[in-house]
Amino acid sequence: MTLLSSCADVSYNGDRCISKPLLLTKYFAEESPTKPDISGLAITTKDPHEKLQLSYSLGNGIPTVLGRGGYCMVFKAEDLKSGQLVALKKSRTPLRVKRPFLQHESRVLQLLQGHPAIPKLYGYGHLKHFEYLSMEILGSSVSDKTTEALTVITVIRIVEQTLCALKHVHKHGLVHRDIKPGNLICSMNDPSKIMLIDFNIAKPISSGPPTTNDPINKIKHTAGTPEWASLNSHRRIDFGPGDDLESLAYTALSLLRGNLPWFNDDIYESFLQSEIRIHKVKAAMSASQLVMHFPTDFAYFLDYSRGLDYHEMPDYNALEDRLRCLAESLGGYSKDDPLDWTSVPSVKIEPQIEQSSLNGTDDDVNYGKDNGDSDSERHTNSYFGDDIDCWDDVHSCRDADITLPTEVEELADSQVQVPTIIEVYGY
Ligand SMILES: Nc1ncnc2c1ncn2[C@@H]1O[C@H](COP(=O)(O)OP(=O)(O)O)[C@@H](O)[C@H]1O
Ligand SMILES: [Mg+2]
């Protein structure tokens, strides 16, 4: 059986043919900068009724966990027919849930297939209690590789590759919304290649003006991960491409410095307290304060992303040129060189804000009520306990606003047939 993994290299695949791409212009104005480009990515089986089915095994013993996130665990699994090893993302989602997270992630990956920084999608299935998404197995994430400071050249190489991935995502009319070191992951075959994962809160760029009625607002949290979130995300304003770029700038700064002034390891701070503190410290610090001791190009990067209008597409080429010039001024690098994960001394700067002012809330932002959850509870209060009934419907169902327009979903499904995962053995 040939799997969807062949998306990027369809030529060898005798079972499939490339259909003429159906552009999504119906949903994105012709002149819109966010018009998705899916040329060359559209794949159908010769028999439109043929639906490939996949069965996986997690092995006989304790399964290998590749990673875990907010609502999911990712396991190493084996395709029972082909023997291929895959990454199997698993989320507890009862069948009654109408808008499962991983189904959305699968559709987003369908649209994005074919780019070297996007993992290959193999299959999706929603079984009785869980949904599954299988994809190309990758190596360690940047945050698993290091929590220390890295050399400027390594940071440039990570940022350049992420920028290239973001350009692809934005060109398809989507925003990722959770750019951070944990979602940048090394390719298994080539550890110097960085790939972008975790598309379960990616959403279409709204065609109208930005709304402050972001779905995340309903659960009173910053969209994405507060440490790397854009200032607009803290203010509950809907995401545009510039917000992903701003998160990439914080990612770069955290890798350059080994920390950010709003990092805090106080595990007794509640989630709400940490959101408020992070927002205040972040908003109080200028790019030049944050970038102190490092090349000013990174301050430019942050200022540039903070200054972009909601619908404005970043000038990726100009940013890439700037990074290339900076790399050359530092001696350059060869693309074939492995990424240098050697730690360098970290640089700490104190938050530029009075400690006492961190206690109040920002009048402009509806933070909701503090439910008192401390970080320690957040990490132990897992969705992956033994009791199926403890799954919380509200959390397992994504908001309607995150969903792609129905027509786009249908189009994605009609062009890229994703094999169905019908069985998963073990665990
Ligand atoms: N394709 C993959 N190959 C290897 N590890 C992966 C893969 N996808 C995810 N992981 C690991 O699992 C972790 C959680 O996955 P992620 O997609 O970020 O889940 P969540 O949506 O819950 O944040 C990642 O940080 C990474 O360590
Ligand atoms: Mg993640």
C-alpha cells in the first residue's frame, strides 16, 4: 500500500495521479495576499472511492513516547502492513465531539503538504475514544535539544528555516499561532533541518478586520503559549501573519540569551497570574532592551513584526537577506554543516517593570477569573488518566472559529485523500 507520505514526491507513486489543482480562490479574493497556493500538492487516488486503511501497533511493551503536549501524546508506532515507523499523535476525543482537534490538524497538514519543513501526513482516524494522526517521524525538538543559549549562527539557521516554513503557511491563508522552540523539530534524516509541527490551533486568517472576539477569548487565555505569544495575542486580538513572526522573534531571543526576562520557574504561580505577569513584562520592554548584547538585526526583526498590520504579509525575502548578511558578517556557514548545539554562556537581564505593578490586571484585557490552578496542578491534571469519563468535552472540542471554511475542508479532502486509521494495537 502506498501512503500519503508520497505527497512530496509523487512521481514514483504508480497508484496515484496528480489532479489539476483546484485553487481556493472562491474563498480568498484573487488579489488577496493570503490566497493559498496548492499547486502541485493536489493528489487523488485513481479510484475516487478507494479509501486506504491503516493499522498501527504501539508495540508489545510500554510504548515509546516521542513527546506530549496540551491535549495529545505522540507515540512511535509501526504500520502493520508496510512496517514503516511513524509518529502517531493521539488525543482523547469521544466520537460525539463535533470538531476534533486532530481532524483539523490533519486538514491543515493536507493543505501544507509538499514543503520540506512540513511533516508528511500519513493518516487520520477517529476511533471510539481517541483520534489519531500519523505522520513522518522526526527527531528532537529545539527545546528538547537545549534550554541554554546557542551561538548566533545556530539561531540564524533555525530562524531562517522557520521563516521559510511560515512563508508557506501564510501563503495558504493560515496562521500557526504557536511558534516556539517546542514546536520546531529536527528532521530524523538530517538533524540540521528544522521542521514545523503542531497545527492543531492553526486557523485561517480572517478576511475582515481583526476581531477581539478570538475563540480563545472564550476560555480567557492567550492563544498559543504565553511565553512566546505576541502582544496582540495577550490582548486577545485575532492573529495575523505578523503575530507568528513576533513569536519567532521571541523564540530567537530565548535561544540567543538562554532565557527571556518573563521566564519564571515559580510552579505555584497560577496560569492566570503568569499570563498577566508575562504580558506586563513583555509590553514594558523595548526590542533594543531585549536584544541588548546581541546583533541589532534581532531587534529590527521584533520591531518589524510588532509593527505589521493585521493583514500585512511580512517581507520574508528582506528578512532572509538581513539574516544572510548577518551570518556572512560572522563568517558564514555551509548548509551541509550540522547545527551546532553547543551551549554558550547565557545572558540574563532583569524585567523592566516594578514588581508591585505585576499584581494588578491590565484594564484593557478580560483575563477572566483566576481558578487558582497552579502550574504544578496544570501538569499533573492530565487528560491521559485511565478514566475515559474524565475527558472534558469543552477542552476536546475546538472552537468553530478555528475551523477552516467547510468548502475549503471539502476541497482539501477531495484533493488529498488521507488514509483512514482503523486500528491501533497496544496501550
Ligand atoms: N512527527 C513527530 N516526530 C517526533 N516527535 C514528535 C512529532 N510530532 C510531535 N512530536 C513530539 O511530541 C510533542 C508534542 O507534539 P505537538 O504536536 O506539539 O502536540 P500538542 O499539539 O499537544 O502541543 C512535540 O513537542 C514533540 O516533542
Ligand atoms: Mg506543541
